[in-house]
Amino acid sequence: MTKNFYILIKKLNSFKRKYYSYKLLKGLVITLFFILVVYTAFSLLEYVVYLSADIRKIIFFGFLIFALLLITQFIGIPILKLFHVLKPIDIKSTSGLIQKHFFEIEDKLLNIIELSDFSDNQYSNDIVLASINQKIDKLKVFNFNDAIQYKNIRLVGIYLIVSVLVSLGILFVNR
């Protein structure tokens, strides 16, 4: 393959790292939010209605299982995929994510990946390489990392901040 193709693959891999970092940060915020909300709800329930020891035990272990599942789903899996312990998304799926953000790319990125998969015997190698280089030249203006926007986490972050303030308010009112 050509130098341009390896640069494109490097840009796609950079996008994948940023994508999993985004998923990790978003998962961290979502996990903290839900754990805090459920913990506050269970604490208020226990404060208002005195529950028996068996029910408190069920609620406690249910909360632990819920928290463990949240941490696994929203934090653990993205970390494992970020460090390639679990299989991350492939190049074709990555191109699909990028195409959702940049409508101008259309299917050029996917075409480049599919053209690179052609064997030398099927078509003339020079024609395939020329076609790949021509399509890559059209894609050089795009920064794939711009498809990931951290500002989308703000809304969830606002909910987290509100839930922290409510929990702290409850804590200080009860003292």
C-alpha cells in the first residue's frame, strides 16, 4: 500500500482511541450519576420507612450488583477495548461512525478500505492504488477526531452536578 493509505489508517486508529476515551468519560459520568441517584433514593427510603434487616440486606446487595453492572458496562468494557484486551471496532465500523458525522465523506472511506482488500490477481494493482490515492486525497481535509465531541457529555454532567447538590443538601439538612 501507499504512504497515504498508512496515514489514513493512522488517522482512523487515532479516531478509535478518541472514541473509546469519549465512551469511557461518558460512562464514568453516567455511572457516577446513577450510583449517586440510586444510593440517595435508597437512603431516603430507609430514612422515611424503617425497613427490616432482610429488606435492607436485599436492597444493599441489589445496589452492589447494580453498581457492579454499571461499572462493568460503562467503564470496564471501554477500558478493555481502549487497551485492545477486548476486540475494538474494526476499520469498516470506524468508517461508518465517521460517515455519520461527516456527510460529505459519503462512502469514500469505506470504498478505500474495500479497495485495499482486493487481491493483486483480481485487478491491476496500479489501478487499485491510483484509485485509493485519488480517494484519500479527497479525504485529507477532514480531521476524523472532530467527529467526537465532548460537549455532548455536558448534559449528563449537569445531571450529575444537580444530583450531587441534592444529595449534599439532604445530608446537611439532616444534621
